[in-house]
Amino acid sequence: MARRISNRRKWTIAILAWSIGLLMFFPILWTALAAFKSEADAYAMPQTMFRTPWILDNFAEVQSRSDVVAYLRNTVIIAGLSTVLGLAFAIPAAWSMAFAAKGETSSRLNGITWAGIVFGVIAVAFAILYAQGWVVTSPWLGIGLLLFVCIPPSIWVWTRNTKDSLLWILSTKMMPPAGALIPIFLIFGRNGLVFKDWGNGLDLSDYNIFDSFWGMVPLMMLLNLPIMIWMLYTYFKEIPGEILEAARMDGANLWNELVLVLTPMAVPGIASTALLSVILAWNEAFWTLNLTTKFAAPVAFLISEYSNPQGQFWAKLSAASIMAITPILVIGWFSQRQLVRGLTFGAVK
């Protein structure tokens, strides 16, 4: 029997919800107002933005100074391609975990033993690097060390059951981005770990992926891939396995099962996952500020241009922020029902 809620409680909850919503929306409102004011009005204390005239000069100056269209184009390319590439990996991964799940681990070694193996391998690799003076001159040694370090964790993940693998996948999203900044920066750079003269005719010193779509698109895909796999896994678990079994009995191979049977049934989940990936890639600031400068710089880099040692230009900074968030805000507004459904699907049985 449903419990009846009194009108007084309904009004209390509604007022509390609206108060919290307005409090969270206030910074966006202040930014929108400051974008249409002069620098003097934006700095004025107490604030006079509700009484001073509105101007459009900030938007014109931001566009003439920074070419907002180019930043938006870069953001669309990075967010769009990383989402498409992520779906290409996330859909098969979520399918395998939802319909070919492993209930038990395939290794008799416990977690402490595996941790000792992984950390032992890392210690040996560091010892080899120390003996080499932290300089790898042979490409075969570099590839060998990379495989030596990566293979044990990969085997551990492979031997785990599905729930352990899902938790490990999500745990990669929990690591602070700054912890991986230096190695990724070196990999992106021309004088890093990859793009240098390896000898024996293998000279990569003229190549790099710093400030390029070749680097930013895979990076954004890898950053959002754990969440994409989890969301699709939740959707796929709601699809009856008997439907796929019937398709196999009718002669469908794995490709037909994924493309012609599973994907059409999971279009709402795939759309929600794609929307969330686009939003996360659009709003990413840490990696874009450190790995781009001009050619592949997205809107997050545009906003940072108006914060410099000469001072904070609040009006122009607000105009740049509004121009950067408006497209994704419109997309989120019109797709909020689909996005909420994707985030909460499977929460209630």
C-alpha cells in the first residue's frame, strides 16, 4: 500500500529542491550577466549588473581575438570522434560481460599473490632502467620492458570473474589525472618515450602527437571508456538472453548478433552513453590545457586565455565561458530525459 504524502511535506520538499537548484544555478546566472556588462561593471562592488546597460562588445572581442568557431570545431571533432571510437570498443566489451560472463576466476592465485607478482615485475623493470641510466637506447629493450610490465596485470584481469573485471575497469577512472600527466606528456612529446631516433633506420624524431587530434581523440576515448562500458553493460543486462539464443539458432553469427540484433534493441542505451561521453569530452579541461596549445585546442583552452598574469578580465572571461558552454547546454537540455534514463536504467527491478 502506497504511503500518502501530505501537502505540507510536498511543499516543503518542492521549496527545498528549488532553493538548492537556484543556489547551484547562481554561478551560471552571474556568468551570463557579467558577459553582457563592461569590465568596470563586472568588477563593481557592490554589484550593479542588474542596473547597468547591457552590451555585446565582449562577445565580438572574444570572437575577433580568439576565433571561437575554430575552438568549437576542435571540440566537436574531439568529442565526436572519441565517442564513436569509444562505442566501437565499449559495445563488444559490454556484450562479452553481459552475455558471456565468467562466474568464477580461472586462476588459483589469490589477490595478494597477484599483487606481489605485479609489483615485483615493476620493481625489476625499474632496476633495469636504473642500470641503463634511465635512458632506453634500444627499441627492442623499450618494447620488451613495456610488455614485461603490462602482461602480468593483463593476465590478472583476464583471469578474474566479470564483477572483478568491471570493478577494475571502473577503478581506472578513480586515479587522479595528475598522476599520469608526466608519462602521457612524454609519450605525446617529440622527445618523449616513442618519438625519437631509435637507430637501425627507425627515426621517429620528426613525429609527435602533441597538440593534435591523433593524440587527443584516443586519450578522450580512453578516459571515458570505463563509464561507457559500465552504462552499456547495465543496458545489455536488461535484454533477455533468449533473444540472442534465438538469433543464433536462426544462423546469426557474432557480427550479426551484435549489429542486427543487440544494437537495435539497445539504441536508447547507446544514445545515452554517447551523450554522456560527448558531455564529458566537451567539458574536459585538465588534459586539454596540458596537451594542446593551438591546432587541436578545444573550448576549455579558449576560456583559459582570458586568465593571465595581467589580470582577470571577468566580462570577457564570462563571454568566452558562455560561448563555450551554450552548445553543450542546449544538447543537454533537449536530451535530458534520455540522459537521465540512461543513468538510472536498471536501478529499479
